Amino acid sequence: MKKIIILIVSLMATVGSYAQCDQQYKPFKEFNNDTIAYLYNDFEKRSECYRGKSIKNVMQDLELPILNYGWRAHGDTLAIISLHVLNINEGSANPLKDYYIFITVEPSLSMDKVTELNKIYPNENWTQEHCQLFQNLQVNSILFNPYMKDLMIKRQTWKYD
């Protein structure tokens, strides 16, 4: 009897977690090439839709090119990946005009592996090898930051006395 109850509760929890995603993904073209609206609505607002899924699911949905990435560690494991995404309206990459999405992940990937890969394939360019390393990480949340470029502009104009 206990096994049946545990099975029912597990099924309800699984169904409940998928039910939290009540917003449908919309293709980029439906946003009339508005990069901000696309990234905010399809990724940050739908963050719960990706919770518990792999980063591969995010990358399959992301219709804009990933240019490069950054990261934050929690102890000796990877905790956050920031993806630098091309602002398609600009035509070419520009860190001051492109956008960033931040994916917090279950800390399961050793930073040693990230460091080793970056020695061969620096994170300044997104490669298939980066995709393969990160694709199975489990997503906790996704945040979109259209203001990263504003911070970068401020950094360039700061004066040090």
C-alpha cells in the first residue's frame, strides 16, 4: 500500500511540475524580430518550463546564435552559465548591443572540467564542445538581462583616480 501511495504522490508531483508551465513557446518571428521581447517572454517568463530539464532543451528552443559564455561557480562546481546572445537586429556581434541570458543550474559539473575545456576552446567563442559539456546540466532558472550592455558601457567610461 505504501508503494502505491508513493507512486501516486510521485506522479502527481511530476504532473504538477509540468502544469506550472502554462505559457507556450513562440517562435522568434512572432515577436517581429524584437530580441528583448523574445528572450524575456520565451525564456525568463517561461523559466519554470525549463526547471528540471537539461540545458539542451533551452538550446534547442533558442533561435538566436550564442556567441560566447561566462560562468559563476559555487565552490568547485559550476552554478551559473551566462550566454551572450546575438541581437539579430544589429546584424553583427557587439557586446554593447547584444543580450545575455543567465541559467542557474544544479551544481553538478566540476569547474576543473570547465577550466580544462577553456584551455582548448576559450569561452570567447561558443563551440560544439561547449554545447556538449553543458547540455546535460539541469536548469534551475533562467533570467534575461537586457541591461548587461549598459553595465559594460558604464565600465568603459569609469575613471579611476
